[in-house]
Amino acid sequence: MNHKRIPEEILLSLPAYFKPRKNVRPLTVVYQIHGDPELGGTWTVRIDERTCRVEPGQAESFDGKLIISIEDYLRVVAGELPPDYAWNTGRARYIGNFFVQGELNTHFRLPKGKGIRFI
């Protein structure tokens, strides 16, 4: 699999697309991407009122946590693996309130076809 973008680059670009709706409640979502030790890792996406931060590592407490392999994450981002299929087949797992992931999605305006998306 020859993907040009690595998860860290994708996740660190998220604040540029943060366009929060009114009444944003604080959210903390952890992305744990495993597999290749050089490309995988754990990042925390934090949303507070009007800001979005992406930090390396796992937050001590979080509203939700996504666990996925590097290969599957990059396939989802590239549009090669439908997110619903990843969830339904157990290739992606989520710990916490699943509705938080959907709420997180509403605060971003991600460009289509640019290889940036949530799962």
C-alpha cells in the first residue's frame, strides 16, 4: 500500500478545518492507530468552545477513543474502505459514547477528495 499521507499529518491538519457550530461543548477524542511503529501512534483531538487542538499521546480522560490499524485508517482516508464497513466488520473499534464521534464530525468542514476525513 503506497499512501503518501501519514496519520500524524492528517490529524495535525484538522484545526485548519475546524468550523464549530454554536453551543460547542468540550470534547476529547483519542485516535489510537496501530501497526507500523514509525507511522502509527496515538493522538488526542480536543475541542473547547471555539478551538481545536491535536496533541500527540493519549489523554488521561476522553469522551471517545477510536482504535484502528494504520492500513485500515489510511484506506478509509483514501476512500478505499467505507467507514461503515470498517465499523461493521470490527476493523475499527470505538470505546466511549459513539455519538461523540458524530458530534465531532459536525464541527469540521473537510474538503472532499483531499484525503482528509474522519472515520
